[in-house]
Amino acid sequence: MGSDPDFVRTLKKAAAALRDAEVPYLLGGGFAIWAHGGGESDHDIDFLVKPADADRGLDALVDAGLRPERPPEEWLYKAYDGEILVDLIFAPAGLPVDEQLLDRANELEVQAQLMPVMRPDDVLVTKLMAMTEHSLSYESCLEIARALREQIDWDYVRARTAGSPFARAFFELVDGLEITTA
């Protein structure tokens, strides 16, 4: 992402559109991890908005020139800037998008643009809580844990994911690798 000018342009365009439309949002997913100092992301750009703001958020992206899509999944909208996908997520696994989540955000400068960025521990919670028997990969969670271990509130992540057997397996890995004690 940091080196791909198309992703940078779309990230800034979408964030500005949400900001200018006064839609409270967070930069999430891989780009939030990148903004906190983790690895680069080149998959898609995730923004989180409250469910009540999802339609306004999609309208703001359309007004900025993105092509909308309302997929059958009930937790997100999509918008395309050419070939670049922007996900507008309003019901991620494990965390409601509410004032509390928005207040937890870090205000960071991302490619010279100030924006609210989802905390790494919240990104980790959503990734762990989205795991199922049919969608099970620890690779991105381990990358986040290794890269940003000092920025993660491990007790918070444990508490938020306590009901997930997949999260318990993840903690066996990161505890065994001594990532959570660094």
C-alpha cells in the first residue's frame, strides 16, 4: 500500500468523502495495521461505520465517484474506485461499530491525511471472531501479533474473544511463541 499510488489515492479519496459527509468512520483491516507500523496491505481498503450511517457512507463514496455494490452479506457494502475495492463495514464479527469503538480509535496521519484508525487489538478481535471451520487462517493474525505486539492490549483481546475456540487456539500459539509476553 505505501508504495502503490492507486491505493493511496483511493484511501485518501474515500476517507475525505466520509469526513466531508460527516459520517463518523474508522480506517480498519490491513490498512489500520499498516498505519500503526505493521506490514503493507494491498487487498482492499476497509472503513468501519455505524450501522445507522452505512447508507450515508455509501452515498458519500458514490458522490466521490466510486461505483457501489450492495452484496448479499448483511454486514458490509462495497464500492469500487476503478479496480480498487473499498469495503464499508458496519457489522464486523465480534465488535459492534458504536461510539465506544469510534472513541477507541487512534487519530493518525496516514499518507499526510489525519484520520481515525482502528486500534490493532480491535482489528485482531474482528479477525479472530470471523474465523469458522470453513474460514480458518491464522496467518494475518500472527503477522499482526508479531509486528504490533507492544501496541496490543492482550487482556482486552482475550476477554473479547473468550467465547471462540479459534481464538483460544490462537492464544495457544502466541503464548507458546512468547509473543504476548514481549
